[in-house]
Amino acid sequence: MSSTRALIVAIDGPSGAGKGTVARAVASRLGYRHIDTGAMYRAVAWKARHQRVDVADEAAVAAIGERAIFDLDDGRVAIDGTDVAKAIRTPEIDAAATAVARHPSVRRVLVARQRAYGADGGIVMEGRDIGTVVFPDADVKIYLDASPEERARRRAADPAHATGTTGRQLSEVATALAERDRNDSTRATSPLMIADDAVVVDTTGVPVERVIDRVLELVEKRIRM
Ligand code: DC
């Protein structure tokens, strides 16, 4: 390696595009930290429900996000000392997190915390607005995509999302996914968008190892620049 500069790698894209698997593997190969920002929105939504706070109450939800102590390293998802890694992958939290993520003040609070995680570089951050809003100057920006059918299939087969989904039909998963995509792409604040300088990688029918190698190639190229 010609440089040891610790880069910021932004990975955005819709649900089921493979961001989690790819971001985790790329971070591990580079020895970088991996942060799943979707898990932050989910954990805040979980905490709101747990405290019987209405997810429509923007100020109350933002206060939860501001005070929260997150532990997001090495695949852990904990908020204020409670392990919620499993509890946040349910259809209820899918919907609650989408509602929480619409609030501008919640986004402001969580984006500030995401920027702090990446302040020293050496990070692979995945989400919806990492290359557009959180780190518009990220060293490498990837937008992962896949056909809606493939994304629904992957989501239905993902054991991490199995809680409470037993017996859910693929068509139900596809409908719920399409609804969330619509919400994430049409919301007023930081909608899911492709950054002008992002490299779009379509993962439909592509083995995940190939996608990981492609992203690592882009990072290596950037390191050599
Ligand atoms: O990636 P995910 O499904 O775990 O994300 C949960 C919700 O949070 C989803 O509705 C998209 C939203 N989100 C967001 O708005 N911005 C991010 N950076 C990450 C997730």
C-alpha cells in the first residue's frame, strides 16, 4: 500500500441491496470501523416504542437520539446499555424507523453523531444519505442497487429479519419494502438519492464476493491516487 491514509467509504442504497454484508466485509478487509446508520434510526425507534413515546413526536424522538449512548461496533447494536440487535429487525420497527427517519431534527442529531464517528477516517459507513449529506466529501462513494424482486427475495431470506416474519409471504415482504423505499425516496429531508460522484454498483444476480471485490478495487484505486 502506497499510503496509510484512513479513508471514508460511503455506501448508500435502498433496503436489500446488500449494503450490510458488503460494508461489513469491506471494513473488515481494510481494518476499518463499520457503522450501520440504519441501525441508529432503528435503535432510536425501538427506544421510543419502549418508552411509549409516539414516533410522530419529533422533539421527543430527537431528544432520545441526542441522549442515546450507542454501541455499534463489531456487529453489536445497543442503545443505552440494552442490546437491541435482534429487536430492531421486525416489521414493526421497519415502519417505526422509517417514521423516525422522516423528522428533520432527528436526522440533524444523528447526522452529527455519524460525522463524529467518521472524524478520523478509517470508516465504512452505510445508509441512505452518507455520500450526499453526512460525508459529501467522502473519499469513496458507492451506491448499491438491485432489482426490487431480488431485494425482496434477499430480505425474506435474511435470518436477521426473521423475528416476527415467520410465514410472511414474499409478496408481503415485497409490498412492505416498496412502501419503505417510496417513503425513504420521497421524504422532504435527505431523501435516498444517488450522489453525483457515486459509483453505482448493480448487484442483481452478482455473487456478493464479486461486489465486495469491486468495492475494494475502488478503495485501493483511491488509496493509490
Ligand atoms: O437500512 P435500514 O433499513 O436499517 O434503515 C432503517 C430506516 O432508516 C429506513 O427507513 C431508512 C432510514 N435511514 C435513513 O433515512 N438514513 C440513513 N442514513 C439510514 C437509514
